[in-house]
Amino acid sequence: MTGIAHNLQAIGKRLERVRGVTLLAVSKGQSVERIQEAVAAGQKAFGENYVREALAKMQALPGLEWHLIGPLQSNKTRAAAEHFAWVQTIDREKIARRLSEQRPEGLPPLNVLIQVNASAESSKSGVAPEEALALAEAVGQMPRLKLRGLMAIPEPGALRERYRTVKSLFEQLREKFSFDTLSMGMSDDMDLAIAEGATMVRVGTAIFGARQDAKSVA
Ligand SMILES: *Cc1c(COP(=O)(O)O)cnc(C)c1O
């Protein structure tokens, strides 16, 4: 068994104990060959941060489910709408609207998550919790998008409190928008995130090991 297959199996065992948690394998900075090893071990859903890097891998590895987990600029929405199954980083109505308009008719609606930033002092991506409802109401109306839930990339410090904030927001909006996905937790904090209610964890280095420079993989 390869190292990647072994890591996937070990993480799969941890997830089995908490039914219903989906594993997204984060393959940014990993070569097609390494992703292929994960596919051979049964993994089908992969997360990428950069549209251009992802497109090269999609061409080489057809038939997988790709999630965009990095920030999305307006000039990349068409490529994202045409090639990804999920975009997890919705934090602006304008970007969501473009994705809905550009999602090809022949494909099912694009699954999207609203990215929430629960750390008030940060100016990073994501909407503040109090802005999430308004954005969800707008995105929920868009015909070619399917709003599935929330995503968070908490900053270091007070991690548990921030995950709790996002989870409670998820619960507030869940029924109204038929949410089924709360994406939070990475290699170093997946157990904490699951304990706080994550339904999807995004795991890179714990599966693949250290990342390479994106330029050398795509
Ligand atoms: C890179 C990345 C991950 C995976 O991080 P690891 O620490 O390698 O597990 C998860 N989510 C996002 C948004 C990322 O950018």
C-alpha cells in the first residue's frame, strides 16, 4: 500500500466513527500522479485553491468531483462555473451571480457554500456572521446554483469558539435553506472541527504530505 493510500485509510477510520462526515482531499500543490494514487485508493472528491492549476488536473483526471476552496476572482468565474462541481468560497453576491449566469445548461446546478469569517479582527475572505443571512437569501434565489451550506477557514486562536459561532449560524439557517453541508476542519484541526459539528473536512497534508510549488505540478 502506498503512503497516500495508507493515510486515506487511517483518516477514513477516524471518520467512520462519526457517521456522515465527508472527506475532501485537498490536492493543491500535489502532482497528477499523487492524486492518481488517492483515486486508486477510492477517493473521488478533491479540493483545489487555484482555477488554473485545477483545470490542468481535471484534464488529466476526468470523472472526479472537484471543489474550489480558494478565493475566486471575477475573471475566473466562467472557468469555475464550467468545470467545478462545488465552489466553497462564496462571499460576494456579484461572484455568485456570475457563476449562476455562466453555469452551462447541460450541467446540474453548481453546489455552493457561503464562506463565513468568524474572526472579527481579520480582513480575510468570508462574510461576517451577521451578513450571512442576506447573502444566503440572494444566493438561494439564483437558478443555476444550489446553496448547500457554510464553509469556514478559522484563523489561529480561539478556534473552538469560532467553530461554534459558525455551527450555530449553520443551525439558524439550516431549515430555511435546506443546508446539509458544514465544511470546516483541515489536517491539524479536523477532530476539533468534527466535534464542533463539521459535516465535511478538507484535508491536504495529512493525506499527501508536504505540498510542492504549484508551478511544478500543473
Ligand atoms: C490548503 C487548504 C486546506 C488543506 O490544508 P491542510 O493543512 O494541508 O490539510 C483546507 N482548506 C483550505 C481552504 C485550504 O486552502
